[in-house]
Amino acid sequence: MAAILPAGCHKHAVGTALRGGAPTLVEMTGPRSLRAHAAAHHLLVGCAVAPEHLDGEPQYAKTVADQASIVVPENSMKWAALRPTPDRFDFRGADDVVVFALTHDQKIRGHNLCWHEALPAWFEAAVNRDNASRVLTEHIRIVAGRYAGKIHSWDVVNEAVDPKSGRPDGLRQSPWLELIGPEYIELAFRAAREADPAALLTYNDYAIELDTPEQIEKRGQVMMLVRRLRARGVPINAVGVQSHLSAGETPGAGLQHFVRELRAIGLQVFITEMDVNDRSVTGDVADRDAAVAHIYRDYLTMMLAEPNVTAALTWGITDRYTWLNLPKYARADGKPQRPLPFDADYNPTPAFFAERDAIDSRRVATSAVPSDSYAPFRPGAGPRIEEE
């Protein structure tokens, strides 16, 4: 990994990957890593991770350790992964991610405490209107409490807004809404704050990046939800903008205004799940990579110019394991998608260099960046994780 030729750079310039019109070997670790560049600009940068790859694939673990200053479990903190039965928790995968991060001086995002998907098979039969509030708050108390003091931020409530539901408040029709009512969101945030006084508590959502009629409406409903929570004194610290984008899209002024509006009410913004779908791009790998890198450069340059945008994570680190290669999202030509900073062989893609250049474009005074409410957790400090 010390020095690798960027994939596709023979056909087009890729930021700092080219010198004098010809490709050169570029150092990607140490001071040339995404992590180091982000630290120089008062930013956290990272990715979603899977414990089985951290434990079983040295190149994967090395890439994550080299490049990320913050990680988030892709699936291992979701309800279905944590709770095989109503009365038993399985923390092994989640613990593996937390231990890896603490060992490599990385911060951790918790994902997620309340979502309408990834619920365990037993949920429908076991949870009802009489016990749903208790089940939700107990789950948050146990999970957030286990990792209290170790988590940078929790996605407390995930994807609760869906204007297509037709409700005046914009909330999604979900098991939690049906069983508890709209107050489930406030209940979850208050339970999370009680369980972990230090973590930054986040509302996370998708399809709010573009200035299309549908996304403008959803973005407005998210803002209304956040303002309602703030008005009620609910402990919310940040909004996560997932940023699942497609090549050819152009997020712009509406999202920028949204981020600035959140800053005005004292909230941070995290880019939580970025990747770029290249399904619509024809041509060879270089053409596809150029289209993906263009989105990385323009989108991140716009977002990272805002001082309350304090973390940027991609949904994975390598194309080898991207969810966009599931059959549902397959390209018509059958070729694997290339949505992430490293390809399936751990070579940096043009998106890597575009991301790094966007980080370097950040011109934010230190005093303008919101500070975390606690110092980074260090291995050996605070409570230990007990094996089950």
C-alpha cells in the first residue's frame, strides 16, 4: 500500500495524482492519507466497516487504519444483528468494531438505535402498543450504555421522514410510529442522552441532497422535525446527510442553505454514508471513474466549506464490498460498480484523490468549527468492554 499507481489515471488527470502531465507513484499513507489531510483541516474522515473484514482481511484492516479517523459499523449495531432473541444480545461484532477503532485511535459513530428496517424476526410478534415504549428505551439504555464514553456520535433515529406517507408532519409510516406515535422520536433521543451523556446525538436521513421537488419537500420536512425537537428541548446535536449520490447529479444551493440553517440553530452536520452510483455511466473504467470523482470533488468541496460540517464518511472503503453491487443496483453491462475511494484490489480510485483535494479546499477558521463535548477516548481509559 505504500505507493500505488492510481487506477485509471492514464487517461485523465486526477487531482494530485499527476505531475507534469504523466502519472507518478503517490504515497497514500501517513501524511498523504485522507486521515492526515482531514486532521489538518479540523475534520473527521472515515467509512463504514464490517467486523468480519477487520478481523479476517489484513489489507482491509490496514486500509481502514491508514485512512479513517472515524468509523461506523455498517450493520453490526443494528437491531437484527444485536438481538437474536427478545431477551438476548449478541455484541460480538459491534465490540470488534469498537475495539479496532480504539486500538487505532479512531472515533466511532454508532448506527443506529431506532430504525424501521433491520428489525429482528421476532419483533412483529413480540412488540405491541403496550410494551413498545419500554422495548425501545430498554434497547437504547443497554446498547448506548454499553458503549457510553466511547462513541463520538449516535444515529439515534434513522430515516423517520417520508413525505409520501401523506402525514402533515412528514413522518414515515413505520412500526415505531404505529406502536408508539410521533413521540417515539423524542423518546429515543432522551433515552440516548440518559444512557450516554457525552455522545453527539444525530438524526440521519437520505434523499435530501438534491434540488428536485421530491427532495426539496423531504429536506423541508426534516428541517421541520429538527425544529420541533429543538423547540421541545430534545437533546439533538447533529443531522446526518447520508449522501448516497449518482453520477451526473448536482447537489447545490438548497442543501447548502439547509446546512447553514442547521448551523444557525447550533447543530453540526455529518456526511454519513457517501458513495456514488455509476450505473448510468457508459464507457470504460476511466470514464466511469471520472464521473464518480467529479461528484466527490464538487459535492465535498461544497459541503466542507461549511464550518458545521465536521465529519465525512463513505459507506465502505473498498468497492469489493459495496452494497451497490447487490443485484438490485447492478449495472446493465454486468460490470461491478466503482463508488468508493479504493477499488476491489485496494488501489486508490480517482475518487480518493478527488476526496483528498476537496478536503484540502476546506478553508474554515478553527474557531468556527464546533468542538466535541469530550476528548477522544484512548485505549486503556474508562470502562472496558466485557466479552459475552
